[in-house]
Amino acid sequence: MRHRRDWMKTVGLAGVSCATSSFWSSLLAAPMAAAKAKSCILIFLEGGPSQIDTFDPKPGTPTGGPVEGIETKLPGVKFAQYVPKLAGMADKLAVIRTLHSNEGDHERATNLLHTGYAPNPRLQYPALGASVARYQTATDVDVPAFISIGNSPSPGILGPQFGPFVVGDVNNPAPSLALPEGFAESRITRRLAALESFNQKFGEAFQSPLGTDLSQLTQRANRMRKSPVFQPHDPAGEEAELFEKYGGGVNDGFLARACIAARRFVEAGVKFVEIQYGGWDTHDDNFNQVQNLSNSLDAALSTLIADLADRGRLHDTLIACFGEFGRTPKINGGNGRDHFPDAFSAVLAGGGIKAGQVIGSTSDDGMEIKDRPVSVQDFHATLFSAMGIDVAKDYFAPDGRLLRITNGGKPIAEL
């Protein structure tokens, strides 16, 4: 009896997290533009990375510190010395150097960079992944639309059916779907058949489609349980050479494992994968910390781009990398940099965007935007547009509330 309760709880929770049933798909369907990118991988650099020490260096200036600028594949464009691999493939990147906002607090800025809205205690707007799960074209794959590695962005007013399936251990992404010890497949088959019969009789008795919807949701969760992408997978042993290219031997190898998992998820049909890679809040000892973190980022992000290209998937997979704000050009007394939302950088690749360019520039000391400021809302509109979501439309939450998913943003024309 305990096994039966455990299994039913597992299937129910997995089903809710996994994806919407036909009921939700038909009820909430909305017209969309033709999709370009079929999926998106977001690497969120939690804590706020230093733009000056990564993608917008200021060598030879008091604000530039000890960091040197190195040549990239783009004539006249330099990156910081800490990201040499990405510099060597800058022709495959679009770098925005002039993102800006008014939010210099971690929590408020993280909310803004995920939703396009400042925090509102009365209304929680959906995170990027939740909106993609809701408004991207649905498919019949047996995987969640939205997966999060390392954090749990809120679906807000869209409701929990569009929230992320949260992966805590990328080597074993779905331990809760594993069968209880000694629980045979034949028992599951019998119990699912009994449950389907119950749901069918419920639907007939109450003249409701809910019974059918619940059966479909449970069946989908069971198929998800069997999916190869949710089985334990250790890239250090199973993809050892590639794992090393991803930076598996750098730091603890977390970002390498997470990026490999993200690649496998989008190959299986997941629409949006978010990876949280923290540690960028470098108020003290900024340069050593950024160098250490960048070692992982440089290897993982560059190899992810190359790996997807080799597999023929880069054109339909959008990759985005950014944090909640940047760091001050002024170096503080602890040899660190403080919060700086006035101008910070983001990197895009794949997904049909026009790569090989830098959008905007900052002053020689990095203290202000010199040209082409880009709002968070316009940045979001660019991501959504790349995924075929019409940002000019008004959408509606399940409760009927009007929802403008970019808060008025317009796609960046150059991209």
C-alpha cells in the first residue's frame, strides 16, 4: 500500500511539473509568430558578473584594473583575458554591452531580469522560462517544457502548470521518478489501467473531460519516467573527452555537467532550460574570483556552442548568458567591485540571431553608456521574438488578467 501511495504521488507531481494536459493546451492556446529557435538555454550568472572583467574590458585605465584586453574574431573588439575561448569564437556571438536598469538589489534585479517587471507584492509576473512554456508552440514530446538547474524561477500568474521541473543533481535529474525498490513494471501497468478506468467512469458520470485529461497527464508522466534523458548519466564517465572540453576538470565541474545536461534536455525536446551559476557577487578579491569563475564559464559556454553546432542544433537553440546587473567600474578598498545596474553585458548565440557583432558601447572608464542603450524589456523581446513569440500581442493569464510578457519591450533590430 505504501508503494502504491508513493507511486501515485510521484506520478501526480511529475505530471503537474512535466507539462500541460490537452485540457490546458486547448484552453490556453494563443496565436504565435513562426518560431525560429525551438529551444533556449539560459546561463544565469547569479550575483552580477563584472562586465569590465569579461566582455567589456577597459585595459590601461584606472577602472580596468589588472585585466588585459585580448583580440577576438571580430576586428577591433576585445574581450577580457579571462575568456580566451569565447574571444576565439566571437564571430558566433552577439554581445550586448549596454543593458541597464534601475535595480541594484540582488532580489529585485533578479526578478526584473527574469520577468521584465520590478517586484510587485500583489502580482508575480512569470519568469522567462514559464512564458516560453506557455506561449511557445506545444509539441507531443514527453518532457517538461521548462527545466531549471540550480534554482526555481516562478511561473507567477501563469500558474504552477508552467513552472519549472527543478533538477537538483544533473547526474540524476529525476530521482523522484524512480520506482520503489521491488516495484515491478507489471504492477505499474495494472495500476495505471485501473486508474484510467476510474478516470473514464468519473468523466462519464460527471460529463467532464477532466477524467481523460488526468489519464493523459498520468500516462505522460509515466513516459517521462522511462525517457533516457531522465536516467542517471555521468558525463565524466560516459562522455569523458567531451566533458573535459566543457571544463569538467575546472573547479567542481558543475557548469560543465549542467551544460551537458542542458544540451541533452533540448535534444529531447525541452523548450527552455535555465542554469544558475552563482558566485559573481565579487565585493572582495574581484579579480581572482572572476578569473576562477570565468575559467569554467569560458570552457563550458564555448564548448556548448561548438557542441550544438556539431550536432546541427545551434541554429534552432538560442543560448543566452547574463546576470542581474554588472559591477562598478570603480574598484573598492577590498580590491572588489560593487553592484552596478547602469551598464552591463549579455551574450547571445545561436537561435537564428545575427551573430558576430557588439551592440552598444560604454565610455572609456565604463561609468556610463556612450551609445545604443538596451533596456531589459527590449532584451526580453529579442529572446521571445527569436523563439517565435509575438511580443506585440496582448496575452492573458489563466484568470483572464491581461499580460504583457515584455512590459512594452521591442526586439533589438540589429539582432
